Amino acid sequence: MTNKNKRKKQRAIAATKPAQPVAGGNEARRERKEMARKARAAQRKRAQRSDLVRRAVVFGVAGVVGLGAFYWLTKAAGPGEIPQEAIDAATSAGCSEVVQPLGDAPAGQHVPDGTPITYAQRPATSGEHYGGRVLPSSPDSYDQPVDEPAAVHFLEHAGVMLYYRVDGDGAVSPDVVDALQGVASAQRMTVAAPFDGLPDDTSVALAAWDQLQTCPGTITAGQATTIATGFSGALACTSNAPEANAADDC
């Protein structure tokens, strides 16, 4: 047999044999599968991290909103104690103790503007008032009497009124007026104003929501400053009033 015929026969025999796998083919496929598995795992982890971040943001925002609401609802501190020096000054001046004229008075009812309102106790420290009219905290002093229902609404918002008599028997001295106006200027949510119709034995009346202290016309400017400062410091902008958080100035 010639060499040429031998080579043809060898090629024919080789053609009938099954193809052998390429060396390393299985290993390459395993590597590709492992890389794909790792890629899927990495993608799941990224998705989980993104979900955790979204949850954290949602809960964080909800927490901030909740804390803000809690702060708004509870920002008014409780009423304080009248300082001893104010108590001593009130005793020396012949003033009354701080009393609750109507007991545990509820929030005053808002009535339509123009509805006749009558207060059983003067000056009024609680009761009906007009929802659309509230005495502002500025200016902090008035030379003429203020609208009483608006003043009651101011008290409901944790304000303090320093009333005084300017005419007739028992009218206070200009020095006392200056003293009360000075306290009103120095204290938050505190307004000084004359009041027509104070009881005969009252020349100065300090009013917060359902809290009242009265003093006679013999009160001195120094006593008025000490007493009014103690009264306002203990009650202005506190939860003594039913709508203390409605005031922007507290």
C-alpha cells in the first residue's frame, strides 16, 4: 500500500471516531456559572441594601414628624410656683392670694362675632369669646381699655393681662402704671392696660386663664413690679391655659 493510500485510510478511521472534548472546557463552564451566581448574589445584596435604605428614610422621616408633633403638643411647660418674694410683696401690699374664680374652667366657647357676651366675674379670666378676635401680644401696653372678649381669647392662649384703675377713687399712681407697663415689656405674652369696671376694692388685677390676683390702690410701684413679675413668670406661656400652644410668641 502506498503512503498516499495509508494516509487516506487513517483519515477515514479518524473521521469515524467521536470528537474528544476540548481540554479545560468543563472548567470554563463551571467558572462562567460561578461568575453568574456571584453576580446574581451581588445584585440581591444591592437590592436588599437599597430596601433597607428606603425603610430607614421612611422611618426616619416618620420619626422626625412624630417628634415635631410631640414637641408642638407638649412645648408649653406646666405652670410655675409664684416666687416667695412676690408672695411677700403681695402680703405687704394687701393683695389677695392667687385664686381660681371659676374653679377648673374648661376652654372658652367660641361664639359668632357680635354675639352678646356677659361675664359673671370681672375682669373675666375665662368664658365665651369670639374665635376671630384675639388680643395680640404686641403692643404690650395700652392707654385705653381693650376689648374684653379679645383679652379672654388672649388668656386662653396662655397670655397674662395686667389691669389697673386710672380714674376715680382707688386710681393707681403714674409710677404704678409705669411699673406694670415695664413688666409687660419684659415678660412674654404679657399685656398691661386700664380696665373700666374693676370692683370698688380693686385697683390692680392680674389675670391669667382662670387665675386672678387683685391689689388695692395703695400698692407701690416696687410692689407692683415684684408681684406682676412673679405672676407672669409663673403663668404666661404655660399649660395653665387650654390653648397654650396656639400662641406664636411662647
